[in-house]
Amino acid sequence: MTPTGPIPPLPRDDDELAPRLARRVLAQMGENGTPPERGIAHVNVGNESYLQILDRVYVRELLLEAGGSSFKLVQGTYGAGKTHFLYCVRDLAWSRNLLAAFITISPRETPMNKPLAVYRAVAHQLERARGHERGDPVRGVDDILRRVAEQRREQDGREASLHWVDTRVGRAPIERHSFRDAAARYLRAVIEGREDSVRRLGAWLRGEPVPAAEAKEEGLYEVPGNDNGFAMLRALVQVVARVGFAGTVLLLDEAERRLSVDGKPTKAQNETVDHLRELVDLCGRSELPRALVLYAVTPAFVQNVLPAYPALQQRLGWPVQYLSPHNPKAPLIDLEALDLEPVRLLTEVGARLFRVARRAYDWKPDAGAVQRNLAQLARTVTDEQLEVSHRRLFVKIWIRLLDELRLGGVRELGGDEIRALVRDEQVHLLEDDLTGQPTFFGQPVTSAVPAPAGKGNAAVDSTALAPGKPKR
């Protein structure tokens, strides 16, 4: 993607970047190169064009104005910033009064072939917009509904609030009546102060096991399971829209960094693709009202997975096209094609991290010397590390170097010193990369099928590449 204008300015309100938060940002990014859950806006650069498209075309026009829904793939190799981008989208969602849930798809806890596990993860991680840094997050479907009920009771009184629950939720056209009843009874229990019922109904809404006798005591006869996990997810999204939120954003992040598919797909893999196809269909039919679903994958998904599953391939289109300002409805967001060329991207990231370090430690160094070190490091990393994982490599080295300059005094490093830092970190990055096991949507596999025959990557429409991305 080519630059579309000047780089957006840094956040102006320094109160949003308190020293304590700034130190947490540096610790998390410096120790393992992962993005911070809080304060992502203070270190973000390069993906603004994608965020602007998502905000204008999908959040505002599709979700808020038309009440529709959409599914997008986010593609990037290890270290290309998939999780970072999803965190940025989460902040965008919160700024528009949308609920957001960031879910890590993993073989042990949240495999895609287990709908109940996916529902539970969403029910636990769904979160309202965060306020001040010291404020406690409101996370989990039960806590969100509790806060809604408490605010209603405080604002309108007990009887008016109960009437609102009955008319707004209890009689709502929610697909799963058992979920509608559970949500309405939970809201009523909160308003009436019946904590035993709040506990039982809250557990059921989270998808947790509830003894049959206790569930029946609350008038619930359906048990959450894999056979109704996605139906419960649909009902959850529908209830969210009924109680006053503008919509929902679901951010699904593949935990393992090498998505693959075995030459002979297993039953679990076939189930996984069926569930992903169902998720795409639900968005296409707007059965997830006011919902945006983003699923982060590696490029192997397009190369290996889609050709092996024609039903999913047909729904996402073939050849797969990249989202861009000229093609805003394309299904794929490619994080290898950003707004800035590599050296400038790293330089801008480094400048933001420098500002965070100054804020974290009330540090007032010679900015010129620090910036010259930054410029040299950005050029060296780009020259030495060709893959996009150089972004993670750069972040870890730069934060380490900022610590050295802060604690040992500011000085300008020579070219040999910079190259030694880069090559030392490259060794650690390679060791980490060799430990990963290929997975397929959270399911471990043993090998990958070859990419489709033909010149280049037949999975990508060379006439529909993201602007600025070299044609294969």
C-alpha cells in the first residue's frame, strides 16, 4: 500500500501516556517483541490506511448505519504485526462504542473445531471500552450485562428497569430463545438483587457447566455444547445490540506462526474449515448483526488451505484480492503492504518508542544523537533482515539500545556496533522460529501440501495487488 498522505501526528494528550503505562509498554515490547495491550496508539504507525477503511466502510457505514456484518482475513508472516494490528482495531471499536473480544486460537484452549470453546472465549473476553489507565476493565458478557442493568436501575429506578428488560430483551427476536431467556433473567436478577440467580445465570451465559438442577431452577433446559456453540455466539451478538451497544468486533488470532494443512486433512481440520465457512456465511447473511470479524492468518492460508477447501475458497473469492483504498470490499488485509517503505516505517516506530521512553523515565537526552542512532539502526536492520519479521527484531533491539543510552549515557554508536547488535538478536529470533510447530487453526499438523502449481502464487490476483506491492 502506497502512502496516502502525511503520517498522522502522535497522540497529543500526554495524560493518556502516564509514566506507569509507558514503562509497561516498553517492558512488554522490549522483552519479547509483542505489542502492548494498553497504549498501542502511542507506538502505532504504517497501517493507518487500513484502519481508516475499516472505520469508514465497515464500522460507520456497514455496522452503525446499515446494521450489517463482515468477515476479513488479516495476513502476515511471523513478526509482521498481526496481533499489533488487531489491538489497533480493538481500540477503534472501543472508540465507536462497540464491544470487542480478542481471542487467541490455540490447540489446547480455543481450537476452531470446538464451537463451545470459541463461544466461551468470546463470552469471557468481550470487553467494553476502557477508560482511564487505572480504571478496571468491564470484561465478560456477564459483567457487561451486569453493568448495563445497574446503570438502568440507577437511572430509571427498579420498576422501569424491569419493564425495559421485559420489552427490550425478554421479547426480542433473538434466534436462540434459551439464550434470550437467560440474558433477560440475568438482567432481572441483577436489578432485583438476587445474587444466587446472578451467579448461576452468569455461569450459563459464559458457557460454563451448570448443574442441571440449578439450571432448571432458573428455567433453563438447554446445555451449552459444541452442537449449539455458534448458535449461542449468534445470540450473544444479537443481545449486545439489543441492550444499547453499537455492535461487536471479534478479533481471532492464530496462536502458532506457521499455518499449514496436512496432505490428508483430519476430521478435526475438516470441522475447523466447516466452522470457518459457517462464520463467513453468518456475516454474509447478517446473522451476526452489527458485527465485524477479523481472523489473522499466515500467508500459508491462501497458498495451502484455500485450494484444499473449495467451499471456503468460493466464499472468499478466487483469486483472493487485497483490501485497499481502491478495493475496500476485498476480503484480505495484507500486513506486508503498509503505508510506508521499510526504512521510514522503522524510523517512525523508533521515534514513537523514543517518546514513550522519555515519558516513562522523565528522560531528557540529546535528541539529535539518539535520532542518529535510530536512523543507522533502521537502515542496518532493513539491510540485514529481508523478511517482514525485521519489525519485531528492530523493536527489541531499539528498546534495548534506548535502555543502554539512558543508563550509560547518550553516545553515537559505530556501524560495527549496530551490526553486532542486529546479528546477535537475529540468532535469538532464528532459534525462536525453529521451535514453532505448524498448526492448522489451532490444530497441530505434520506437513504442508505444496502450493498450487503454476508460476508464482496462483492464489493471488496479480492484477488486484495492494498498491505498492510488487507484482509476482
